[in-house]
Amino acid sequence: MRQSGNRVKSVSYAKYGYLFSIPFIVTFLIFSLYPTVFTAIIGFTDFKGVTATAFHFLKDPFANFVSIFNNVTFQNSLTNTLIIWVINFIPQLSLALLLTAWYTNRSRKIRAQGAFKVLFYMPNIITAATVAILYAAIFGYPVGPVNDILQSLHLTDGPFDFTTSPWGAKLVVAFIQFWMWYGYTTIILISGVLGINPALFESAEIDGATPSQIFFRITLPCMRTILLFTLITSLIGGLNMFDIPKLYIWNGGPANQTMTASVFIYAQAFSGTYMYNRAAAASMIMFVIIAILSVFVFYLMRDKYEANAKRRIRREKRRQRKEEMEAPVQ
Amino acid sequence: MNRIRMPDTKRRAGATVYIVSIFLALLSLLPFWIMIANATRSTYQIQQHAISLIPSGFLSNNLAVLNGKIFNPATGFINSLIISTGATLCAVYFSTLTAYALVAYDWKLRQPFFTLILAVMMIPTQVISIGFYQFMYRIHMTNNLLALILPSIAAPMTVFFMRQYMLPALNLDIVASARIDGAGEFRTFNSIVLPIMKPAMATQAIFTYVNSWNNLFLPMILLTKKENYTMPIMVSLLKGDIYKTEYGAVYLALTMSVLPLLIVYFVLSKYIIAGVALGSVKE
């Protein structure tokens, strides 16, 4: 009797699952899905001008996409985004791996590890807009702390302009990104190492493996998933890089030194001639690139978590069956 | 055992770790220290020596320069406070509710719904901003702070982490016994599930708050009236021409925008670092 009672209840409670999901679903439909569809539609129209509200579909529906693809500034912005991401991510991951190897070394405990982590991560929580303007002041021209140091060490004859030089500007933006994110990556990687089964390390130590052997033969292979995850999420974040390239030099600079994809979209839509249609087309191109990248994240997450969840559910079911079998005896 | 084998290389390696760590720690602190020191120095002093670690006595002068200009830290602070608090409350409460729907109930569309959440988790708002802006413009919600608060009711990332936390933490037997005691489903959620979820809610609240506080893109396109500007928009104004020659004042303005964050960070740093570690893909 108790059993059948349970079953009836679990069926009748299903409606609460729908009920409690309603706020999320309604908000998602209004504030995410509708704007997505709307952006896609605008990409096929002649919609531009700051106060315009009416628009018409273009005769050639892909005209905006074609013109965006042929737009030199957009091409530049994609290359810039990639360049800045690469020269930030490679040193960032290398340093994070080095710190991870040091901080998780089992034969040597690093003192004040907590304090170091707090300081490494600190730049990440500071408003990126503030960081961009602060660095613009620090790399200021003709007077600024960095130029001060360079000249007093006689590394340069005169002040160096870190904004007009295309490589100088990109290097500074990449350095800021590196500085803001290596702490985050380090903490993620360390927690990844701590998640590895300690028995693996113990047996390797017993077999006489050196710390570097352990790191390259056990730690790294075990962290494949987490490294891939870090790579893809960083790439998605890099594609959206906006605050720093936008503010380090206003709107990515007159010669597009730090013009990234997001800055390009912003500049197209919200300044000058207010080309909402072109900006929407560029947004959709970015959307597709990011969607493809997030498919990878999706599978990484799903495999990892679903495997756990399934195990848990099986365990739960077994436990329930056992209880139900035991219940009548009592 | 190891110590006997190779004491010298070990000690040297240990020293390298500390040297690099201390260097990186200084690298994190130095820009802020220069900023705070320069906030108290006059523009003339900064032009002579742009780098100084010793504060000077021009704080009030710099403050006077900022006064009456477009950068208004009080307005920015209040607007950011309203948006971040609202967005955090919405995100944390409704994400927990959604996670509860995913964990506690067996409904037909549960799995497809969770798949949807995973699928849209990585899509950033920036790429749909054109449609979002036009939509808000049409319903007259630009310059309305609610346009930046309400969307956080649907925060896929937060729902995901809440679900992951809830799966092992919530014992469904407690929920079942609350039912037997005659509590309604909604009351059970509010009085039994929410307290269990407190640690996860605190972690997510910190990150939602920081993200919302630091957000520049959406507020910048939506809020066009000066009285609605958030702190990051205020900061972005410092790039304007009227501040070109006011070095000391710019540093002071930056300091004003950073100090609240730094204080909160050092108070909560333990939880923040633990929260970052929790957010990774691990078992």
C-alpha cells in the first residue's frame, strides 16, 4: 500500500517541475531568445540610423553578410582578436601550468600559498574598464610610469608611444588580459590536480618517479579535459574581449590598433551612421563561431557530469529497491 | 628521503618558486599602489616623476578638480548598487528554484530543458546586443535599470552550478517528509531547500555581483542619460578630453572606483578563491 501511494504522489508532483521552471523559461524567451532572433532578422534588412524603427528586408538577403566579410576593418578586427588572444593565452597557460606544478608538488609544501592565490586572482575582480584606463595612464605618453622606468634605465632614448604603435598597443592589451586571467587559470588548474585520484601519485612515488616525470606522465594526461575546457572558454572570452581594447585606446584606435570583433560591432551599431544591420550581421557571424566552440564545451561538460549523475541515480535506485524490499519485513 | 638525495637543487628550486611568486604578487599590487599614490599627487609632480610609491598631499586638490565634472562617483555607485543587487537577488533565487525543478521533480521535459541550459550557457549577451537594444528601445526600457536586472532571472550558468551542488546536497527524503507534514511545494522550497543551498547561493551571489558590477557593454548601450550611468560607464568617461591633462584627478577617480571592490575582495577572498576552484570541471 505504501508503495502504490508513493507512485501516485511522484506522478502528481510533476507539474511543479514545470511550474518552478516558468520564471526561467519566460525570462529566457523574452530577454534571450527573442533578441537572438531579432538580431538575426536585422542582419537581413536595411535597418540603420539612430532613431529609425522601420526596416525592410533586402532584395539580396545576404548583402550585409557579404559586405561584412569584405569589410577590411572587420577582417582586421578578427585578426586582431586572434593575435591578442594568442599572445595572451600561450604565456598565460604556460605560467598557470608552471605555478600548478609548483603548488601541487607533493614533496614540497609552498608556504603562504593562500595569500599568493589571493593576490594572483585579485586583478580578475577589478572592473575591466578601470583596469584599461589605469593601464592607459601607466603606459602613458609622453609621461607615464612605464616610460619613466624605460628612460631612467636608458632602455629607450625618448618616450615610447604605446598607443600608436600597432604592435605596442596589441602587446599592452594582451598583457592586461594575461595579467587579469592567469590567476583564474592557475586556480582552476590547481583544483583540477587536486581532483585527481591521489592513489595514482602515491603509486608513482613508490615506483620512484621524479616530480617532473609525475607532472608530465600523470598530472597532464589526467587534466586533458580541464585543459581543453580552459582553452575553449578562454577563446570564447577572447572573442568577446571588449572593455580593454575599447578603452585602452578609444574605440580601438584611429588605425584599428586594438580593434577587436566586439569593439567593431559596437562601433558599427552605436556610433557614426548607426549601421544596425551590418552590426547584426557581424554579431551573427560571431554567434555562429561561438556556438560551434560551445558545442565542444557542451560535450565536455555533459560527458563529465552525466556520467556522474547516472552513477548517482543508479545508486539511488538500488538503495530504494533495497529499502522497499526491507520495508514489509519491518 | 628526498632531502638526503639532493639537498642543493631542492633548496634552489624552492627559492625560485618564492621569487617568482613574490614577483607576480608585486605585479598584481604595483599598478594599484602607483594608482593610489598618484591619486594624492599633483599633476605637476606626476609630470616630473610619473612613478612614485610615496603619497603626497594633493588629495583634496584632485578631489576639487573632479567635483563638478561629468565623473560622478556617487551616482555611479548608487546605480551600480541597484543593478547589481537586483540582478544578484534575481539570479540566485530563481536559479535555485529552476535547479530545484530539475533535481526534485520527475517531469517529461526535464532532460531536454537541462540540455537547453547547457547549450545556451556559453552564449554571451554581447552577440545578441543589437536585437536586445532594439527590443528595449521599442518598449521604452532603455534608461530603465530593470532592463539590466530582469534578464538575470534566466542565468543558465548559475542554474547549472546550483544543480550540480543540489544533486548531492539535497536529500529528497526531507522533501518527502515535509510533504507528509502538509507543507506546500513552494513553502518546502523556501523554508527547507533554500537553507540547505546557502553555501552555493553565497558563492554564486559573489560572482553574479562582481560580474554585474563590472559589466560595461550592455549598460553602455542601454543607459544614455547621465543620471543612470553605472560605475564602469563613469570610469569610461575618464578617457574623454576634459581629463587629458588632469593626471592626478584621473588616478583619484580610478582609485574611487577600485577601493570598494578591493575591500570587498580582501574580506571575502577565502570564499572567492574557493568558489573559483569549485567552478572548474572536476569530479
